[in-house]
Amino acid sequence: MLEQVATVLEKLATYVDAVEFEKESALRESREKLADIFRDKFEEITGDTIDDDVLQKLSNADVDILAAFEKIAASNSADLGSPSDDMRDRSAPLTKKEASAAADEAFLDFIMGSGE
């Protein structure tokens, strides 16, 4: 009786391992694809290449992070590396009080969505 239970548990463990391996493979493939897309966009925009070590680290990152990087690169490709328009329109604060107020305003604009 115990041998049959052990056999069932072994088969269950084998099945679960196979399912988990498939999930991990699909996730790894998705990460690598997003990292390749980001690399291509980065090279297109900047003309620089990304080292293989950095690309490997990117492919190990969370899929949501890679998708966010790819979205940023796609939407801001012309402005990547240049100052934001927001900062060009503002004059430099002259006092600590003005700097603090400007930082508060910029943060609130960002949080409320108008500073995107």
C-alpha cells in the first residue's frame, strides 16, 4: 500500500516539475524577447551597443520592468537622453524656499499625472 502511495506521489512530482519547467521556459523566452527588443531600440536611438553581460541581466529582470523600458524607449525615442520639456520651461529657483516649492510642485504634477 505504501509503495503505491509513493509511486503516485513520484508521478505527481514529475508532472508538477514538467508543468513548472514549461512555465519557466515560456517566461524566460518572453524575457529574452523583451530584452532583445529593448536592445534593438537602444542601439537604434543611441547608436551604442549593450554588452552581453548587461543584456543577460536585463533578460533576468521582471517581464513588467522590461516591458516598461521598451515602452519608454518606444515613446520617447527622439528625446532619449535629452532634458524633459518640463524642465526647459521652468526658471531656476533662486532660494531654498523656491527650490523646495518647485520640487513639491513638480512632484505633485508627476503624481497627479500632468507631469508625464
